[in-house]
Amino acid sequence: MGKFKARELINKQLLSRKRNNELKFLGHIFTSLSLGIISLNTIFPASARTSEELISCDMLIVGAGLSGSAAAYEGLLAGKTVCLTELTDWVGGQISSQGNSAFDEGKQQRSLQHFSRGYNVLRNNIARFYNRQNPGECWVSESCFLPSHGHQLLYKQLKKAEQSGNGTLKWFPSTVVKEIELSENNRLIQSAIAIQHSPTDSDLYLHKEPLSHTIKDIYSYSDSERFKKRIIRFQAKSQGKSSTNWFVIETTETGEIIALADIPYNLGLDPLNHFNPSSPTKNRDPYCLQGFTYPFAMERTASSQNQSKPKFYDKYKPYYGYDNDRRLAHFDLVFTYRRIWTPRKGRLVKTGPLKVNEPSSGDISMQNWLWGNDYRPGTSQDNLVYTRQQLKEKGQLEKGKWEGGLRTETLRKGEELSLGFYYWLVAGTTDSRLGNNIKKPSLNHRLLKGLSSPMGTKHGLSKYPYIREGRRIIGRPSYDHPNGFSVNEIDISTKDYWNNFYRTSLPRPMYQRVWSTIANLESRIMTLSNRPSYLVTRRTHATIYPDSVGVTQYMIDFHPCMVLSPPEKSGNLERREVRVAHGSAHPAQIPLRAMIPQKIDNLIVSGKNIATSHIAAAAYRVHGFEWSVGAAAGTLASFSLEKDILPYELVDDLPKQEPNLQKFRQILENNGNPTTFPQAMMFSYLQNN
């Protein structure tokens, strides 16, 4: 037999054996399927990726909240190609998809209109749209408005910036990042793989079900009965060897890219130390974050409405209450607190300790109330934002296994708490804080639902919860922070650290370090009173940073986690002493070092994810701050592209002079994005006390 014939016979025998083995394997599979031993997902994993669509950008902004929108705004005005992704289909975050459409602002900053240029444009656009700054005549803010209009106005603002600056906006609503791919040296993000979902039919699942029902589907590569999936790979616009050919800007609400990149970050309570002397714990507590909220909108009606008690209401009833302050136990006080629309300005009437514009039929109120729809988990059994260890245990840090990093069950319970709070407001008769015989029903209201409602959902809740706190990066070691940069309590707080609480509760060596640190910070600038540092009893101004790229002003404001699990458990209490740090704060700066993460050089961190302690984060989380830090991030990406420089190179020689840092700060100032406050405002505490 010739060699060719022999090889042909061998090949036929091998092919026959292969086919027999395949048939045996398939028979085994079909038997296992019929017995329920395995599922099709075991054979064909649901996470299997389909074909990708390549999209190129100068900057990829992940998260279209206020910070992400601000970054996009500045990038577009600078003529860049901006890819902007968002889990929901609205831009604006707090003012739109999260339903918190009531600007939280410091009085001094607001009186001077000392905000970033884009934020001022947004405020003015709202005033022009309604022909008044405060269409809701709310008393918590000087501007309360409909979340749906927040999205519409901000998106138009971005499109106008695109036209004015000759930039290109590539908007990707309903899109989440699933994976990131790093360079060989793990210093650069080379690409990001994302999933965009769209409804399979006219039922519009995007708005039909709350997030807890859809989040796992949203992060799955596979099509489902709800969604069709589009797989997108984002990459640099110009492919080359340069390390500065594109930038990724992290502005998600919980720090998703921070977790995916597995860079150093903090979560929850920081340990007690001389930088944060009001911290309630000697050790870190990554489970105790500030509460999250699902706002909803309700309308005052001319007549009584039928109110349906949710089946889960009794489970959460022990939580609901007006507040510890009996003076606030008035329905109309709560209703007008965040009233976002009124067709007419009512007469002033005394309600509890305040005078408010009397509500009338047609008024719409947005609800975001501490002892109402604030869900405040604080244990490892119910925390919302998974820790790094929890992510590892659940496999979410494995390639292609990311599912958003949130506990779905806690999301669901937050949604139920909010819907139950509406029922408590209009029909409840108990009060967890003040006891019985306080709460009276007010049945002439209705929960606003539907695609044309203020929240734009069929269930009536916001599209995404209002998140107060997520993952916070640890900045790179710096000349004054050798263990990693961070903005801390003593950098901004007005507290008197000489009072008895700190004298008696802090260990003596720590107490002395608090004062030596404060004295050192105070001595960096001549105070108005020209006092020697040893006579200083508290901060007279916030820390002044040589690398400041933005400004913010708000009090240190806490919505503490609860002690027991679940949060709604009868008799549950807030975590003790978290509110010790609660109080006023100086007008403060946003240092560039707080935006630069460790390990990855082309990642810029913005929004609530910058390097702060949990105490400083309680002040660095409001609307004006988000815009200011976002404007800095978008400008930084543009500047770095044009100068062919990485962000850390602007600050790596501090405290020496950094010429590129000075050029960058000047660009921000010239563009109407302030990096400092007027001196009189910085020292306002001394002037007013």
C-alpha cells in the first residue's frame, strides 16, 4: 500500500472515531439536559461576546451624570471627539435620571455666582425655560424643577457646545462598560468593551421595570426577552505608540471603572486619625456608606384619590417618620420642601417653624426624605456597593464577569422602601420617630407614573437611585501625603477641635498631631487676624492647594447607615457618632492630585469618586462640585492631548513650580472655570464669627 493510501485510510479511521466521540458527547449532553443536570448556559455561556463595533474617541467618558456631562461640555468646546456612555438614557445624573432635581448650593457661592461656566449656563437655561429660577417654589433650594426637563435642557446644552467648539459628541445611552483592556505594562487603558441595550419590543423595558429587575440583564452580553445587545469596543481615535492618544474619564456613580481596573480605593468609613478626628471608628468600615434614595414625584389633586397599599408596606412601616424634630411634622412642610413645579405662586402661610408658599392642586413634589425613602444599609449582609473582597468572592473581577458591582437585593429593597414611603405620606398614621397620633392622612395626591411623568418611568421611581457615596480612589503618594493623597476633614471643616469632645475622646498623641497638622496648614498663608499658629483654635480657611483645579462649597452633610440589618428593622438606629463631623465647611478647592489614580496613567477620575475621606466626601458630593470637577476633567484631557503629557506629570514635582500646571490652571480660569475663591470668601468664617 502506498504512503498516500495509508495516510488516507488513517485519516478516515480518525474521522470516524471523532464523529463517534462527538455523537457520544452530544448524547451525553442531551441526556443531561433532559435530566436537568446542566443548562444551555453551561454549554453556551451567557457572557459569550458577539461581534464588536469599533468606536474611536479622544476621550471616553463613562457616566453621564453632572460630572460626566461637564467633562463632555468642556471637551466639545475644545473641539475633541467625545464618547459619552450612560446606563440610563438621560444625561444629568442628579438632576435627571436620579430624580434629585433641586440644586444643593452654598449660599456664598450662589450669591456670587462663583460656579463653572457650564453650570451657570445650565442654571440660566432652567430659569429661561420656566421664566423663573425656582419653578417649584421649594424651600430647600433656589432652583427646583422637573427631572425630565433637566435632561432635555442639558442635552441641548451639550449639542450647542458641540456646534460652538467644532467637537464631535458620540452619545451612547443605555450603555455600560463590561471590560477594560490594558497595555502590556498595565499602565494604560487601551480599549473598553461596552454593552448597549435596547428594548426588544414596544413594551419599552428601559422604563417599565425598576433597575433591580434589569441590572443583571443590562450587564450581560447576550440578547434576552427584554433587550437586544450591541457590543462596542471604544478605543483611541489615533492608534499609535503615544501614551497620550486618548483618555478615559471615570464619572460613574459608584466608581465602576475604579473597581474594574482594580486600583487602590477606599469605601465606607475611614479610620480615626489626625486627618479625620471625627471618624466614628478606629478601623475601616467598608459597609457603612451614606444612604441611597429612589426619588419619586407626587401631585396635589383637587379631590381625594384611592390609595393602594403595597403588599410589602408593613415590612417597612417601622422606618417611616417625619423626623426627630416635632416642628417638622407637617405634611405641607415635607411636600413643599422639594416641590419641583407649581402652576401658581401661593400665598405665604405659616407651616411649623417656616413660612411656605401654600400648595394647591397641580403642584408637583419630588420626595427625597431621610426617614422616608433613604435606604441606609450598613452591614456586610446588605451593603449596596460591593467591596473588593466581595467582588472577588462573586467573581465579578474575572474577565468578562462584571455585573455593575451592586447588590441587586438591596436595590430592590430601596425601591420598595420608596414606593412604601409614598403610601405612608398620603395614608400612613404612624411615625417611627415621634410615635402615634402625629401623622394624619392626606389622600388628595397621586403618584406620577408613565413615560411622560417627571421621572420618565412606568413605575414612578427615578431611573437610577440618587447615590451619595461610592468608591473613592487613593491618590498617588505626594510630598504632603506619603501614603497616598486625599482631601480630609481638617482640610475643610470649621469645627473647633479644642472643645471637650476632642480633648477627651482622642488619644493624646493623636490630639497633638491634629494640632500640629492644623498649625502647619494655617501657617501656609497669612491669616486675616495675623495670629501666631499656636493661638489658632480652628481652621480659618480651607486648605489652599497649589494644584487646585476647581471650587466647591457645601456643609458636611450625612445620611448615616443603620446599625442593624435590614435597615428597616423595628427599633433600628443610625450608626453612632457618624454625625459628629456633621456641620459647616469652608469654601473649598478641588486639587488635581485627588483626580489622579494610582497605577493607570490615562485614567482621570471625576465626580464623587475622587480622593477624599468619607467625611470630606459628605461635602464634596453636590451639584456644583460635580460640575466643577467634571469641567476640570474634560479640560485636563484636552490639555494633555494637546501637550502630549500625562496628568500625573503636572504635579509630580510639587511643591516645586510646575510650569504645565500653571498653564493648565490659567486655561481653566480663562474659560470661566474658577480654581479659587475670592480672598474675602475664603476667610468668611473669621469675618462672620
